[in-house]
Amino acid sequence: MILSSVLTIFFTLPFLGSIMVFSAIKLITKNTRKSVQKSLDYTTVLFIISVHFLIITIWGKSLFWLIILLMILVAMVFVLVHWKVKEEIVLNKVFKGFWRFNFIVFFITYLGLTLYGLIYRAVTFTF
């Protein structure tokens, strides 16, 4: 019960999870740059799941399959570009770039969907 409540809070407010993970890593490492990078890496999943639930809340249907499909396509593009540039595939670097790109995409999508949802509900209930 408590675990599901905590997860619900983090999926609803992924910023809170990011701040908490950053603070914990900062206490351990004392390195701000590394703490930011690690907290972004660890909380990408929160933003992916948050976007999924925002889509369900706004449009009433799950598009998780589309999210996964887009992530697979982006991964394929990352591998192809890395191979063209470096002429070899270093999976560590490809995955790190892919994962951080996903953070940016889902962070921006989360902000956009939150703003859209707020405006949509305000207009729906006002008129």
C-alpha cells in the first residue's frame, strides 16, 4: 500500500523523484555534474511512465505500444548514426546517448502534455 502510494506520487510528479534522486546522489558523491547526469539517467523511466499516464488521462486510451515503438525506432537511428560516424558500434555510448535523448524527449513531452491537459480541462469545464 505504501509502495504503491509512493510510486503514484513519483509517476504523477516525476520532478519530485528527480530532485530526490539528485539529492541522494549529491550527498554520496559530492559531485554536482555527476549527480545531475545520474539522476537524469535514473529518472528517465519516471518521465516515460508519466507521459503514458498523462496520455491515458487526457485521451482515455493507452498508447504505450506507440511509445515503445518510437523508442525502438530512435534506438535504431542512434545505432545507425553511431555506426556511420565511428564505423563501429560501442553499445555503452550508443545506449547512454539514446537514454539521455529519451530523457529530453519525455521531459518536454511531459511538460507539453501537462500544459495541454490543464488548458484542455480549463476550457472544457469553463464552456
